[in-house]
Amino acid sequence: MLRSEEISAAVEAFPVGLFGIVSILFLTPYFSRIILHIQLQPQEFITGLAMFNCMPTTLSSGVALTQLAGGNSALALAMTVISNMLGIFIVPLSLKKFVADGVGMTLPTQQLFKSLVLTILIPLLLGKVLRESFKDVANFVDRNRKLFSGISALFLSLVPWTQVSKSKSLLLTVKPTVFLVAIGLGTLLHLTLLIFNIIAVSALSAISGGRKSTFSRKENASALILVASQKTLPVMVAVIQPLGNAFGEPGLLVLPCVAAHLNQIILDSFLVNFLRPKDRYNDTKVA
């Protein structure tokens, strides 16, 4: 469903997009070191959240929420695509530096890189080849974007579900209070990323020219804050699968991340109301 012309429309806001990608892949993963200092049993909950924090941005919700907020959706799409593409090469290094070294584990970087190429890069390239080679395919997909989005969401939801199901016996031994604490930590992580990116946008706006800066444009700021503060669950699962039990039981690693993934979308759905331009908000209420 990727339309290249939509990405090219983000060239005007290039500095904002560049910082967004840097924030997603290079700056926010530093918070993983703080997360690993938290003591919670099972420790896989903490390790999983630390790994989740090293992931690129969400594949679709960030763009959708940016559209609802009246933000620069082309910029949001560009940051999403580029960060997930670059993430294939950077995520294994981030996991090694911020998570594996912190828990004293050796990360099979080459194996992980191969898995990400097979599960993310090759399908994306095949999809683009089909789209660009056969216009009938492109037209059919564009006419049925809601259907394909629904199918994609269904398949993506099945991936973490299968991982969690494999660890059913262990999950039943976890106290509900511990799981609630893990959910709270995932929510706190997202709020931390939001605050970090809001402060960064404000600072960059002041440094680069104030109101005349491209960072000062509300549609650009909204896109950056929403997209750069989210982390994707499917890539997290794609990372855990080839690692086996290297970092612990896969189901326990994924479970708090499922909650964190859902919570960030819920929280940002409320945030959209504050980011949306007032005139657009009033038009929506009248409608």
C-alpha cells in the first residue's frame, strides 16, 4: 500500500523528519538503560520493555493519528517508512549496546539481521515491485485500502498472540499485580518519550528561528511528536523470534509490550484532541 508520491511530499519538512528519525533510532533507545535498572519478577517483563524501546516507530497508527490531529501526514509516513527501513540495520546494534550488554548477554547480531531482512525488507521490496510493475494491482489496492488495512491489522495481532500463547503455563503463574505494574511502566515509558520529544521540538524551534522555523509549524510538530514517541510491536516480535530464549521466555518478553503498544495508541488518541487545530476541531464537532 506504500505510495512513493506521499513520501516525496515530506521533502519540505526535511529537518523535522531527520530529527524524528534520529530521535526514534538513536536518542530514545538510551532510555532502555534506565529501564533495565528496575527490579521486577519475572525480569523478562523489564527486559521486554527495554527491547521494545529500541524498536522503530509504529507501522500505521502514528500516521493515522497524525491525520486525525491535522498534522503533516506525508512527514509522518516518511518518518515511519525510513525509520523502519533503517531499523533493520540499527535495531540489532541498539539491542546489543543498550540491552544485551546491560544484562550480560551475547546477541547473535548476524542472525538477527538476517531475520529482519527476511521479515521486513524483502516483503517491502516485493510489494513495491508489484505496485510499480502492475498498475492494476496498485489501483485495486488503492480502491480497497480499508480492506487491506483490516487484513494487515488482523495478521499483525496474531503474531504477538501466538508468542504469548506459547508461554501460557508460565503466564498463569504471574501475579496480576505484577502485570499491572508492568503495564504502568509501559505507560510511563510512552509518557517519557512524549515529554522528551515535546521538549526537543520546542528547543529546536527556538534555536532554528523561532516562529519562522519549520519546527514551529504545528502540523510538523504534531507529526514528529506522535510518530517519534511510538514504538512498534510487530518488529519487536520479529526480533524475539530468532533469539529463542536468549533473553528469557518469549511470551513473557512480549506480554508487557502488547499492553504498551495498545496504551500508547489510547493515550495518543486523547493527545490528538489537543494537537488538532481549533478550527478543524470545531468543524468536527459541528459535523
